[in-house]
Amino acid sequence: MSTSLSEEELMKIADEGYSESLEPKTLKGYVPNVFDYIRRCDSEEEAFQIVDFLVSRNELPERVARVIKKRIVEKGVRFYGPKKQAGYYVEKYR
């Protein structure tokens, strides 16, 4: 998963949530996606701002955004994975 995700792939993750298999093996060519950004959020409100921003830039389809928001309300922000703290990529991929 080192390139941009298709709408189908985004929808699958939006519906099913985090899986360790979604983590990139390397950062070379990796493009962060909505779920990477959500994993930096501390609250539902922050996550919704990220989702809305990506929709406004046409980087996230509306239908995927609706599913993401619904799951966050139902299951919480951590449904999309553990929080990524500052230095996450440096520690994981050095």
C-alpha cells in the first residue's frame, strides 16, 4: 500500500477499521491517507475537521467521508489505529 488508495480501498478501511497489515513496509513512495491523519487526532472533532478538509479539496470522496464519520461516532477515533505521536515515522522506519 505504497501508493494512493482507490475509493474501493478507502471504503474497505473506512468500514473495517485498522489492521496491522495496512502499515507500509517502507516510506519510499508512501502517500499518507486520511487514516494516517486521523491517527494523529486526539478527538472526534479533530478527526472530523481532517475529513471535511480532505473532502473540500476533493482528496476524499463524500461517501467514504460519511462512513468514516459514522464509524468514529460509533467506535471512536482509535478504530482507525493507535495514535501516531510526534516522531512516529522516525522511530518506526529508521
